[in-house]
Amino acid sequence: MDPKKDSPSAQPSPVTDALGAVARFFFEMGMLKRTARSGFQFLGSGKESVADHSFRVAVIGYALARLTGYADPYRVVCLCLFHDMAEARTGDMNYVNKQYVTVHEAKAVRDLTSPLPFGDELRAFMEEYREGTSEAARLAHDADQLDLLLELKQQKDLGNAYATDWIRYAVERLQTPVGRRTAHVILETDSAAWWFDGHDEWWAKPQPDPPPDP
């Protein structure tokens, strides 16, 4: 008999079990950094991971919530942040894929969240987002489409003619007045303006010579 192994202190505690599940969840969410957004293969240019997408969707969702005065902007952020978490298991299915493949997203969400001490809350976020009827969900849905619109506008600016057709559909899917107004401004804004416009001195000023090698 191993006294250390059999002692009460050596047995896993509920807290340890919960943290183990959380640690596995963290590793699983890391898959989103390696899961490509598959629509870009049809667009012909551009690329991003699901994690890249989810980050900016959360930023956009926060901004839309603040612009509209929504009482709980952090709920919108959570809906945005977790809206594609099931893709760690299912992968990203684009509109063509979905014509032929059935994605069991609800099962993926259930299996993913069931071991977690806060799994019920994550499932509630997903259900609210998918139902799409609450104000928070509509803002989150628009944030999702605005992130796509930003990517398409950038690809259009870089010369991809197909992006124009995609832009029309993304705009048609917007649900809120603030989403539609934001889309209009995005389409009127050069994707490089944030760093290029108004900074002539950056380009005209002679750059110092690098220091000599030791």
C-alpha cells in the first residue's frame, strides 16, 4: 500500500478536477488560432484564422454596444468572442461547404462545454447568439458581418474584383441601424487610411543611417 497515494490529500479535489477541465478548454480554444476561415479560398485572396476573426468581432461588438448605449456591452462582447467556439471541433464551414455537409454544432457545443464549471453560461451565450432575437445578439451578428465586410473592403482595395459581389451580400445581412451606418462608412474608408493618410512627414523625413557595425 502506498500511503501517499491513499491519503486524502492525494486524491483529486473538485477544484482540481474543474481546473483540469478548464485547462483542456484553454488548449481546445487554441485550435481556433490554427483553424482557417475557409471562405477565403473561394474569394481567391486574403486569409485569417477563426481566432483572428473572433477577436475583431468582439472589438466591433463592444463598439456597436457603446455607440447604441446598450446597457451591457460586455454581454455583446461575450456573444462575439464565443460565437464560433464550436469550430475548434467542427472546423469552419463556408457557404459552399454547407450545401453538402451537415454540421452538428449543438453537439459540439454541448460536448465542449459540459465538463466546464461555467459551461451552462457558455451554452446560454451560444443559444442567444443562434436565436438572434435579443438586442445583444443582433449587435453581435452585425459585428460578425462587419468584420467580414472589413476584410472584403481591404481585398477590394488591393484589387480583388470578386470582393465587390461579396460585399453586397454582407451588407444585406446586417440587422441594426448602427450596423448599416457603420457599413456605409467602412465602404467609404480606404483600408490603409488609418496609417497612411495625414502622415506625409513620415515618408518625407529622411531616415537616419543605421549605426555602423561594431
